Amino acid sequence: MRDALIVSLFSLLPRNRLARLMGRVARLRLPAWLHRLVIRWYVRHYRVDLSQTAGAPEDHATLADFFARPLKDGARPICADPDAVVSPVDALVAWTGPVRDGLVPQGAHHAVDLRILLDGDHPFEGGDGAILYLAPPDYHRVHVPREGRVVRWTYLPGRLFPVFPACAERVPGLLARNERLVTWFEGDAGSVALVMVGAFGVGRMSAAYTDLLANCGAPVADARPDPPPTFARGAELGRFNLGSTVILFFAPGRVDLAIRTGQRVRVGARIGTLRPPGVC
């Protein structure tokens, strides 16, 4: 009942304007004593693990800086096995499996059409995919799951519904209605799409290959960098303010994912294996 009431309330609110306001507040430089109180409240309330965070919480100038905090060197070792596909985020696996009929599940009762989610045709029918949900206490930077070239990126402004599981269960097509930044890779894993999905409270999303900031009034954008920038496995790709969701898709026959729904994953840990050429 409580979750249903929260979802109903959010459906009535001007979510995008509120998210921008929350982002501005989070970027305010507060007096030192108030800043310490806010950061400590956030750490206690969300039970943030600080053992691997670089520096002290109060070292971050604003609450937004703390949201996107870096980790200590070596805190997330990147699996170096030649055939490894690694997790791009610290997250909960909300779904993983093959893409069937152009759809992926969103909770128990809804599905998302990939043509809407990705804004067009795609090569992922029959390939593996995963929905990775980031919660407020998680590390909020996004990394590269497999080395490759960014051959295209698409920015799709949209709604900012919350993405916690109860909301995903109740809002049809939520992941394809929310604001999205889609990064397309090409490499030895074939075509890979990584979708950063905005959510209420995620004032901004950013990526290493563009100056665009999400939820700042920018229009739809679709770009093919020339030359395409190359990213190493585990390199930082983008950042969220607060948590949200990352969705991964791999072309059929190229990658075998080895994770399960409900599992926790961490940046750099193996989540799948590159399939050798010619192996079906």
C-alpha cells in the first residue's frame, strides 16, 4: 500500500523540474558545519560503506560531489582475463536473460520494447541482456564492460519516474519513458549497447565522450563520433547523481552472461565471457 501511494504521488508531481531543483540544492556549497551534518545524515540514513571511498566524506565540496565520489585506488580491480566481460557498475541485477521478440522484462507484469528504449532498430534479438539497479548508497560511476570503440551515442530526454522495484512493477514501460543516454560500442564483443537511465533525484547524467549533461533542457541528440573514441575495459564512462539503472545488451552469439537476477555485482568483476569466434 505504501509503495502504491508513493508511485501515485510521483505520477502527479512535475518530476523533471523537481529533479533539477534537487540537483541545484545538491550542488550548493553549504557552510562547513551544515555540510558535515548533511553528509553524515546521508551516510547514516543509506548505510553508505565508506571503507573504500577516497578521502573523508567531508572532503567532497557538495552533496552532489559525494554522490559521485571516487573510490580508493585498487578498490575495484578489473578482471584481466582475456575473455572477461565485467560489470560496469555496483548494482543489483534486476533482470538478466536473452532478448526475445524485441522485449525485456520490467518487473513481473511489464515488458519494455527495445525499439523504444534504444530509439530505433537494434541487433540484439537473441542476445544476452541485463538490467542493473543502483541504489542511493552505491558507487555512482559507470565503467566500460568490454574494451571497444564508442561508435554512436544517443540522448533521449524523457520522464523521471523513480526506478526502485516497486515503481517498475507499477509503471508500464518506465525504463523506456525515463530520460536515457545510450552508448553504442563496437569491438571483439560485436555490438554492445549500454543504457544509462535517469530517475527522480538524478539531477544529471554525464559521459566521458561528450559535454552534454542530462536533465538540463538539451534536445534529443544522436551522434557518431569521428574518429570513434576507444575505451579500455573498466575505464570510467559516465556518472550518475544519485542512483539509477544501467541496462546492457550484447549481440547474439558473442557473450555469455553468468549472473542471475537478485545477485549483487561490483565494478570490474567478471559478469560474462566472450564467446570464441565461430562458436554458436
